[in-house]
Amino acid sequence: MDCSERQGLLRQYREGPVVLEAALARIGEAGLDRRGEADGWTPREVVHHLADSEMTSAIRLRRLIAEDRPQIIGYDEPEYARRLYYDRPIEPSVAAVRAARASTADIVERLSEDEWARAGTHSESGHYSVGDWLRIYAAHAHDHVAQMLRAAGMS
């Protein structure tokens, strides 16, 4: 991954909370619990998933940088949704997304070439580098915002 690609992905990563909040303003409180796809998640559930995922991803990046060849463990997203009360108010989860992304982006912006080369092993996908991490999470919020808008009938 060259510097230009990194900068573009980091910009997209930093935009995630802004894109999320703009979508939530469009969806409104009345649209948060609309389930557009058969067995799909509601916008409210997606927000809570994003918070759980962003907090998990922030730790993953830190482990990739601070530990030698860490084992990155996947998690059961539907089980989190079942057990972590995804029907609760969204404001704290939106704040968690914003904070996880801001603090993590500040780290990513400082990485040296040696740190960009660091990697571990993901329990589900194998080799997992800092660059892989950024490629996945740069688009993650955007992808889920699109899912939320579809569920709310706004795609």
C-alpha cells in the first residue's frame, strides 16, 4: 500500500462518523427500528454493531502495533446483537464510534514504515496486516450506512 492509498483510506476512515450521523439525521427516530430486508438488521441495530465493531477494531490495531504477531480473534456478530441489548438508545454508541475512530486515526497517522509492515493472524481470515486492517475499516461505516438507508427505505 503506497502513501497515496493510505491517505485516501485514512480520509475515508475519518469520514465514517460524519457519514453515520448524516444518515441518522435523514432516517430520524421513526426510522430507527424499520427492518427493510428479511431478517436484516434495523438501523438501530446497525449503529450498535458499528460501536461494537469500532471498539474491537481499535484494539485490533493497537495489538498489531504493540504486540509481535498477535492472534486476532473474530467474534460472533449476531450473538453480540442478541446478547448486548441492541434495542437500547443509540446516542452512546454513536459517541463510541466517533471516539474510537478519532483516537485510532491519530495513531494511524503517525505510523512508521516498519509499523505499517506489522501483521498478525486473524482467526477467520489468516494473515492480517495493518494495511489489511485499514482497508477493511475505512469502508466499514460507509458500507453499514448504506445498509441502514436501505432498511429505512432511503437507498
